[in-house]
Amino acid sequence: MKITRNEETATTVLENECIVLNLDNGQYFGLEGALKELWMEIENERKDTKDILVKWKTEFDQTEEELSNILHEAIQELTQSKLLHIEDES
């Protein structure tokens, strides 16, 4: 599955959080933890979730299953907030 940011957003990065404004509807979001990691991972390009998971496995001390669950939950939350687009399901 390939994902990309909604282009109609503005981001401010703080030490432990990203503040994201959805320019389409004016909503603000504070992204922390996995949401921030994912948001920063897809900053400038669309990414395949498999590649993100591979990278996270080298950076975080959690099992692949735990990281996969965290990644999919983060994708779901960002998609529901209309901050993320899923480009395909392959």
C-alpha cells in the first residue's frame, strides 16, 4: 500500500510533536509518537508501507507485529482526519 500526505496541509515541527493544519477545512491536529513518525516519514514523497515498516524495525525496539499494528493504526487515524491519502492497495 502506498501512502502520501494531503497536499493541502501546513506543518510545524516541535520537539516532541507536529502541528498540522488541514487547509481544506481549517482543522488543527497535534501528532505525537507514531503519528509524528509516520507524518515525518512521508514528508516529501509517497511511500510504500512495507518500506516504512522495514525502516522502523531498525529504529525501534519492538516486534514486527507490534510495529505493523502501530503503523496501520496511525494510517487509519491520519486517513480519517483527511491528512493522508492511500494511493493504492497493492
